[in-house]
Amino acid sequence: MFTLLPTNQFDKDLKKRSFKNERLIDDFLTLLEKNGALGIERKYHPHKLSGNYKDSWKAHIKPDLLIIWFEIINDNEILLLRAGSHSDLF
């Protein structure tokens, strides 16, 4: 079990978008909290990133909605970094 730690930017990202499918986000975050990145279903296409987000993970909640996070394995914590579309985040 992991502890989810949303950053201020993650909270701002969620507020900025009017997420029609808030339940999808909640369901994904519940999976992430229970299992970490390795327990995320393949339908979300989880994968590690490079560049500015090196060693962070990204998953597609919907085709136009991504969540980026960083796992701190030793502390069982997940830092929620960003949420938004590809054009918002990259």
C-alpha cells in the first residue's frame, strides 16, 4: 500500500480542467495507491518517462487525460506530479 502525495501543481491541474470523469481518476488513483506502478492495468499504458520527468511514470486515464507520478519505493509514497492532456504537459 502506498501513500499518495499530490503536489500543489497536481491539485491546480485538476482544478483547471473540468473533469467529467472524476470517477475514472478516483478509480485509477485507488489502483495506484494499492499497487504502485507495477499493479496498473495495461489498458492505462503505464510507462516510465525520460527528460524532465526522468524516472517518473505516466498513464493514460483517457486518450486526452494523463497522470504523471513519481514513486518513492523505500517510503511507499507516490508523489502525484501532473494531470492533463499531452499538450498541457509536454
